[in-house]
Amino acid sequence: MTAPRAQWGSKVGFILAAAGSAVGLGNLWKFPYVAGENGGGVFILAYLVCVIFVGVPLMAGEIIIGRATQKSPVGAIQALTHKGSFWTSFGWLSVAAASSLLSYYSVIAGWAMYYAYLAVTGGLTTAGTVYGDVFSQTVASGGLSLSWHLAFMGLTIAVVLGGVSNGLDRWSRILMPSLLVMLAGLVVRSYFLEGFSAGLDFSVGIRPEEFAASSMLAALGQAFFSLSIGMGTMLTYGSYLKRDDDIMGSTLQICALDTIVALLACLVIFPIIFTYPELSPAQGPGLLFASIPTGMSQMPFAGLLMTVFFFLLVFAALTSAISLLEVPVSFLIDRFGWERRKAAAVAGTAIFLYGVPSALGGVEGGAFFGFLDQLDYIVSNFMFPLGGIGLSLFVGWRMPDEIRHDHFLSGSKFKVFYNVWLTLLRFVVPFGIAVVFLNAIGVV
Ligand code: PHE
């Protein structure tokens, strides 16, 4: 006898949780720096194309698999096919991808926690601080990165131990809008900076010469990363979704919100970058950590603002990390009948250990130098696209038509788009991903 599957308390509960999964470091930390490295406006345009034509259809498809089977990735695909089916390998891939991503996601979130701590203790507002240096020193200190990685992973495990909808909703209801309000306020502030028009021009100006063959794959990988798709997260969250919720409607809301947050982050960060000559758009993973404190240091109540900002960043990262850990946890529960507490403790500890090389990887000349970047490259550019191709082909071609149709239509305002959605999933998503991928690795 298995216990009945937990469900979200309300429709809003699901949207909040799924939006919490989507909005995270991907929007605030990764999107601006990847856009900065790939030509700004032209990258952002490519990204929007990926969200609309790949992200939206795939997210709806993943949620449908989850809700139809009420299972985690491996069990879900097995339930729709048969034991030992080739398709279940995509379920395994999702568990591997989510665990790999979380291993280094936690390291980056740990840095954000450390910044929140620095902001509270006044360490970010000392006169003459060069924020780019604070970041490189943080990354270069293995002990520091490791301790904060441990702290963040511990927090994530503690929340997942308690089950899916244990009051986190309540916090999200306050903190998610706070994040939006804060970002909007910062955009207003950036508007008055000297570098605003240069920053805006960088974000919307199209300069194709700065867009490399690999940029399209970067845009696609970023869409998977930011929307939490291709690795079973939305599938797992969908498995707790009630029968009559409108899947396409929720998908569109989640994707829109996620994109707005990413765009706001650019509108905050790029004007700062073009105002202060020590910052450059292509400076890589330290971009957020250098630009936000630099911009805020000139504002009144700088210490307080930085504290609030990094606190909100950590919270956004936490709701994403929870959804990542939920993938291996629900897999262990479904597969081996483990209790939630045991599954969360075992998976969480294993992923913490997996993250150790990433935490130590900033130490120049150390054994793991560059580990985090390389793992991120493999996860974003190989695992996500492959998972995306598998899941779209599965929903598009293999999933029984009645189930797919039924779940798309139930409670939906978007019934008329069923055929458009199916065509996208059958052809555009898998072939689009394959072409972008092969192009980037130089095959076509
Ligand atoms: N979407 C999250 C972010 O942008 C990261 C994430 C990816 C979470 C995949 C869950 C699954 O930070």
C-alpha cells in the first residue's frame, strides 16, 4: 500500500512553487552574464525565441506526463510504456541532470549566502571596496565556498524533509512579489545612471557580429536552465497537481514571469556596468556579484539594500534548489519505497559531496580548477538538450493520444491551441534542439 500522493493546497500553490522553481540564479546570476558574453540584444532575442518555441511547449508536456501518472520521471515514463522501455532512459537522465545541476547550484547559492552575511555585517559597505575582487577572493577560497555550500545544502535538505507544500507557499507569496518590486525599483534607479542609455542599447541593440555559432546553443541551454525544464522538475511538480487545473494557462504564466525577471535583471545590471569603467559586460560569472554592490554602494541605505537583495536572491535560489532535490527524492521514494526523510537525507548528502569539487574548483592551480564551469557546460549544453529532445519526442509521439489530449484540454482556456502545441512538440522542439546542438559542435 502506498500513501496517497500529496497534492498542492491550491492552484496558486502549484503556480507559486513552479514559478519558485523557475525564478532563481538562472535569471539573476546567469542570464545577464551569458547575455553579456554573447552580444547582449541579439542573445536576448534568441533567448525569447527559445522560450516561446521550445520552453513553453516542453514545459506543458512535462507537466502533463507528471499529472497523468502521478509519478517521478522514471516511474512516470515506465507507467506510460513498459518496464525496461528505451524511453525510461530519459527518466534516468533527468535524475542525473537534476542532481548534477544541484551539486554546483548550491555552491553558487552559497556565495550569495555569504554576500548576504557580508552585507549584514557591513563587510560590503567599507569604503574603497572593489567588488570584483571580493568575488574573486570568495571563489578562490575553497574553505569559504565549501562552508557556504554546506550551509545552503543543509537548508535545502531541511525544507525538502518536510514535504512539498509545508508553508513555503506562504513565504513565496510575500517574497516573490518583493523580489519583483525590488527589481523594478532598481530599474528606476538604473534609469538615472549615466550608463543607462548604453546599457539599454546593449540589451536591445542587435549586433549579429557578436553572436557566435555557439551563442544559439547557449540561448537554448539558458532557456532550459531558467525555465527548469528538460530534467524532470516540472514533471515532478506536475505529479502533485490536481486534475482540473489548466496546464497551458499555468505554463504561460510561469514562463512569462520567469522571462520578466530575467529581463529586469538585465535592465538593472547593464546600466550599472556601463556607468562604472571597472566593470565589463563580458566579465563572466562574477557579473552580478560585482555589479549589484557597485551600483548600490552609491545609494542611501546601501547596506540595508544589499542585505535585502542578497536575502531575496538566496530565497529565490532556495525555492529552485528544493525543486531540484525533489527530483532524486521523489525518485527514491517511488522506486525503493523509502520514507521522505530518508530519501531527502541520502540524496541531499550525496549531492553535497558531488558539489565538493565545484566548491574547491576556484582555487587556481588546484586539482578541481574550473570544475564548476565545465560541469555547467555539460549540464546546460548536453544533458538539458538531450533530455528536452527525449521528453518532447515522448510526449509528441509515444504518449497515448487520449491521455495527452485529455490533460491538455482539461480545464483549459487554450483548447484551440492543442494542434499547434502538438506540432511544435513533434517537430519544432526536437529538430530545433538537434540542429542548434549539431551546429554548435560544428557538425552542420
Ligand atoms: N530555473 C532555476 C533557475 O533559474 C534553476 C533550475 C533548473 C531549477 C532546473 C530546477 C530545475 O535558477
